[in-house]
Amino acid sequence: MEEPVVLPAPSPSAAEPRFAALSARLLEKADGLAEELARRVRAAEAELAVVPPEDLAAVCAEQLRMTLTHLASGSAMSTATTKANARRRAHRGVPLAALLHSYRVGTQFLWESFVAEADAAEHAVLVESASRLWLGLERLSEAIRTAYREAEAERDLRARLDRDLLFDALLGTDPVRIRDSADALGLPARGRFHAIAAEVTAELPHGAVWRHLPTERLAVLSLPDATPFPPLQSGRFGVSPAYDQISQTASALRLARLALAAVPPGTEGVSHYGDHPVATLIASSPETADDLARRILGRLLALPADDRDTLLATAHAWFATGGSTGRTAEILFCHRNTVRYRLGRLQALTGRSAHHPREAAELFLALEAVRVRAFGPGPA
């Protein structure tokens, strides 16, 4: 909703009627004053060169008349004109600092006009009333900042929506739209590309063309042939193999998403497709992987949390050490017999022996499914 008032009606004072009369005299000269004001503002602020002269003149005239009418009558003054002007200037790319400076120039000009118009007896009136001009500038400046930031946010949103549509077109099947979208996004038709899938809080590499979704961020990175893949900041990332045609982005992005799924939720890391084949296999068929984990580890997952986590940690450590009971004991700071006891419990709960190749393979896949999919206890 439009803010209805910038300057409230003034409190009665001895100087008020005389200042109102002085304002009324200036209001009669508003046309000439507005021309001089526009000239002075344009001369003082080079950033306003992008604004058409007739636009600047119209705004100066309207703002000057509104201000003098307010000062002459004591009526409230709406911020609508000021906000509309701020939005237009934001859309034209005029910096906020330049716009605020132009209003300071305008206020200084108005004060000089009052001084020139006042006779000797009215100079004392000006001193008593000067604060109203500068208070008005402060409140106008706040309205300008608010409107300018709103316009910037709208502009950024439109730009992002436009970029999102272009990015989505890269994932389509129409070669003409793919090529046109790549051109608009600054991507070549051929080169060296990587697709990246990342969690929403991850920081994507400089130069990447990205798409922000509610649960992930997607990106395409174009690199010169001799340039190494850049280091990625903290977060979870999945990276596709390199590909050489922008039309292959949809397929590459599918691989990047699989690589991302191979990094367990709640952890950080970069997974290039092919680095973790078992985790990628699990990520490619999550329903099957979950069913496998429930069938094999269901009884274990139903244990109290401390007991469950101890057995899972032992199993993960045992597989990570290549089946070394001694190394597992060192990692977990326990005795070898403790490790053997826990492995025995694992076998009793799952029906799989960690020492039997086929059963060990099933057990390992189920454990990886729990690690990668990060799900908790459920029905056996």
C-alpha cells in the first residue's frame, strides 16, 4: 500500500503564516524555478545523463510544485511521485547514490530560492522554518531508498526468471531453442562443459550459469580445454564428466545429480561421476536400494539408537579397512574381541556373514544404502 504521508501538517507557530506566504510566492514562480532546477540537477549529477531531458524537467516541476504547495498550505504530501520517480530511475540504471544526490541538490536549490525571495524581515522566519526543508529531504530520501530497493528486487527477480527459462530450454530437445538459449546465456555451442548439481546453500564456481530450484542448484560451467576444474567451496556437489556439445547438457545433468546423491546428506564433499560407483548405483535406484537396506538391516535399524549406531560404525570401519579386525579395533578404540563380538551380532541380526563373499557383498550394499540415503529405522 502507498505510504500516504511524507510531511505531516506543521504545528502552529508564530513564523508559520509568514513562511506559508513566502512559499506561496515561490509557488507562483514554479515554472521558472523548475527549469532552473532541472538545469542545475543535470549539471550536478552526471549519472542522470541517461534520463531524457523532458523526463527530468517534468519530475523537477512536479516535485517542486508539490513541495511548495505543502509548505504554503500546511497540507500533507504523498510520496507517490517520489517513489514512482525512484522506480523509473532504478530501471534506467541510475545509481541510488546519484538519485539521492539529485534530491539534495534540489533541496539546496529550494533553500537558495527562499533566501533570494525573502526580504530582510522574513530572514528570521527562514531560520525558524529551515528544519522543515531538511526534515522533508530526510523523509523523501527514505521513500526513495525503499522504492529503489523494491525496483531492484523486481528487476533481479525478472532477470532470474528469464535466466531460468533460458536454462530450462538447454534441457529440452529443440536444437534451435538450445542454441538460442546458449547464446543468450553466453555459452558456446561446442567446447568443454561440466554440469553441476549442488545443495541449495552451496557456492557455485565463478562463471557458472546456474538455475536455483527449491531443493538444489544446477549449473553449467564452460571451461577452456587446458583449464583445470576449479575447486568448489563448502557444500555438497555432484559433477558430470566433461562433454563437448551444449545440447548434451540434459544428459550430463542427470549424471551430475547421481553424483550429488552419492554424497550423503548432512556431509560435505565433491563427487565427480564415476568416483563412487557403488554409491552412484544406489543413487540411481533409490527405491530398490531402500528396499535392500530394509530387508537386510531391518532388525539392526530397529535397535535403540546407541546400539544401532555402534554396530553400523563397526561394520563401516571393518569394510573400510579391508576386513582387518586389528585396524577396525584401532579406529574404534576398542579390543579386537569387541570387534569380533559386534560382527557376530551383525551376522545374527542380518543373516549375512561379513566373511562370506556373496553375503558380504549384500551386507556392504545395504550398509552403503543406509549411509548414502541417510534413512533411519523402519519396518523389517
